[in-house]
Amino acid sequence: MAQITRRAFGALSLAGLAARAHAAAPAPAARPAWPDATETAAMIRSGQLSPLEATKAAVDRAERLQPKLNFMVASDFDRALARAKGAAPAGPFGGVPFLVKDLEDYPGLPTRVGSRAFLGAPPATKQSPLVDAFLRGGVNVIGKSATPEAGFLPTTEPLAFGPTHNPWDLGRSSGGSSGGAAVAVAAGVVPIAHASDGGGSIRIPASCCGLFGLKPSRGRMVGTRSETKISDLGVDHVVTRSVRDSAAMFAAIEDPGPGGQLAPVGLITAPLPTKRKLRVGLVMNGGSGKAPSAEVRAATDSAAKLMESLGHHIVPTEWPMGTDFINDFLLLWASGAAGMADGIAKATGHAPDATQLEPFSLGMVEMFRKAPKDALPQALERLHAAAMAYDPWFVGHQFDVILSPVLAAPPPPLGYVGPEVPFDTLIARLIEYVGYTTYHNVVGAPAMSVPLNWTDAGLPIGSMFAARVGGEGLLLQLAYQLELARPWADKAPPVRAV
């Protein structure tokens, strides 16, 4: 889940990054089902593939799979093809096709945030420095990816555009809110796509679609220096098939300093040194205390055994936050829906109704309106206390990382956590299903979903690893190690473009 936010973005220089990425990017751990973004860019640079050929192929794949998967809400094919007729841009991903999530403005295309309230929105005329950074990385935007309404739900089934289908099983959820991006990458339409995460929206669709997804720390990325509060939940990055693609884009769009909230990580290209052994806290139950499904428990146990086989030490532990955490988070989430409703009312002169906002969004608005006036400040105080417990948890137990499930169950059937489920039923399902990812958004800590396991029915199950604030470098090194130990690049869903 990733609520739409507005930011004041800073600037980023990519000088020299492309050369470092080209020289240092490691080879895939297994024979890939198709080229990742790093290999695609290398083929373009070497002349094996022209930018126009790369873009035409992506457009063809998008046109063939969009009717089956419904991952895109706006296309920009003509402009992308026109741009591709020239030389490939500089940057680590020069000429690589790309999608921008429909919570972010991109000039020439409307930003409709998955909502019927914004179906008539005009094309955007400006772009954020985040998009500036993506473009300086060399990507060629071919369109905008689908998202649930305002990024509120962990599934991409907006009433405005219809459900996005998981390529591993068309009747299953793709996750959310970056579901369109994850489906496009998982099915091979584009090798890399923009994603954002305000409560799990990079990690959840990565888990559902068998991808790698890293949620950065709060204040890590370009333009987020003003984001310092607990309520600043959302962060931006990408979803990818390979760790090296994620690491290279991370280096391209992180705040380079000086003056940034966190010291830059730079380009991570190597796995964790074999002599480095981690102390790993293993959390099995969700934040509300509920246990995961048997399949998720087995997958998490398998990930723990893999870590032990690599020499790391597993220590069972429990979340450090209290039982009020999930209800406090939901109230904060509901305040975002109320803010959206207020904005629509100001623009139209009347409160939004069921023709504009989905039942779940309206239910959150009502929940927030009915709460006592001091409920949100009190919830924020408790959320702040929960966030302050995170670092002592690591230090007190000498943890390097935390391992847990991403979700309580494999990808559910479409409609199970969709926006038209009765509100109380849906809230109960969300508390159980999404009980692992939201804590890191409140803390502002980095976490990643790694595609280490699949069910007997062929559905992916991600494993989540989290670090202390600013610990993305450690997570990326660990991800490379896991990718080598249990490769996933050769896995491909039944519905795919290549």
C-alpha cells in the first residue's frame, strides 16, 4: 500500500554513475528467462540492439499482454518510439523501456491515481525531480502502470480501470499498490518499473509476482529531505527481476548529499563477504499476533534454513511494538482518505460519493470522521513510540537483519481484499493479510522482498529482510548472496511476453 503524497524534490547528478554501473554489474546467478535491464542497456550500448528496437519490442509486448493482464492505465507509445529514434541517453539504463506508476505525475499523461474521481484529469504538465532522476538514468517511459485507488489497498483492483491480473495465475491478486508495475516486469513487458511503498506497496507486489523489491529508508531518495515525520510513510524505488537492476537504480535516484538525511550508499555490486556472518532475528507471526498460512510458514522456514546454510545465525524473536500498532496505523491511513475526500470536495463543491470514491475509501473516510478529535494525535504518539523501539530491538539482541514473511498468505484470489468487500470484513482481512510490512514504513527503515520460494501450485512467496535505518547497503549485499545461493532469474510465469 502506498498513499499518494506531494513532495518538494531536490536535484541529483548522475555524472560518472553509468560508467561505474557498466563496469561493475555482476552477471546473473542463473540463466535468465529474458534479459534484465542491465543486460538490455549493455546490448544497446554495444550496438546489438538499437533503442528503437528495444522500444518497439516493449510496445509490442505491452499491446499483446495488456488485454490479458491489464497492467497499464495510460500508454505513451508514440512519444517513446519517437524518442528512441535518436541515440540512447546516457545513464546506466540508456534506452531501456520503463513504466511510471500512476501516483506520480509524468508530463503528457494524466495522473488518475486509480480513481474514478480523476478520470477526467488533464495531462500533467510538470514532473518531479524523482522522474527527472529516472530519466537521467536513461529509461524510456512507454506508459503508466496501474494502481489501486490512491494506493490504499494491497491489491490492484481499481473500479476505475478493472483488476490487474497476476501472470502466475490470472485469477489471483497482483498485490498493490504497485501491482501494475510488478505484473509488467514479471511478465517481461519491461525489465524494470517505478514502484512506491507507503505500507508495503513495493514488497507486497514483489512477493505476489516473484520479483525483487527493495523499500528504501525514509529520506533516502532524491527530494525527500523534508520527509522526517512518522506520517511520511511513502518512499519510491523500482521492482525488478535481478538484484543488480535494483542496486543500479537505487544508486541513480538516492540523495547524493551533502546535506541529505542519510549518507549515500552508492552502487552496490558484490554479495556479502563470505566471512561476514549475520545475526538474524526471525519473526513468524504478524504485527497483530496472527500466524501465517502453512505455505508461508514453510517458505519462511525454508528461507531461514537457507540463511543458516550460508553461515548466518537465526534467533527467533517478536515484534517490539504493541498490539495497538495496527489500529493506529489504520487510523493514520484513514486520515489520508479523509484528506483526499476533502480535496475532492474543495474542487467540486460537494463531498465525494460512491460514483467517485470506492466503498473502501469511503469507509475509511467515515472511520476517520467518527474517531474522537484527539484520536489521531494519540495514535501518532503511540506510532512514534513503536518506531523508537525498533533500533533498541536490533541493538539489544545484536541483530543485523530481521527475517519475516512479507504477507500472511500466498497471492489471494481477486476480490478477496478488493475495494467492494464489506468494510468491516475487509479491515479484518487486511489486519491478518498485511501484518508484516507496515512497521517499516512507520520506522522509516529499509526492507526487501526476495523471491526465494514458490508454492506447489506455482505461486510465488517472497521472504522479507529488514535492516536498521540507512542499512540498504547491507540488504543489497545479502540479496546478491541469496540470489547466488537460490537463483530465481530462470523462473517465468505461465503468462509472459517472451
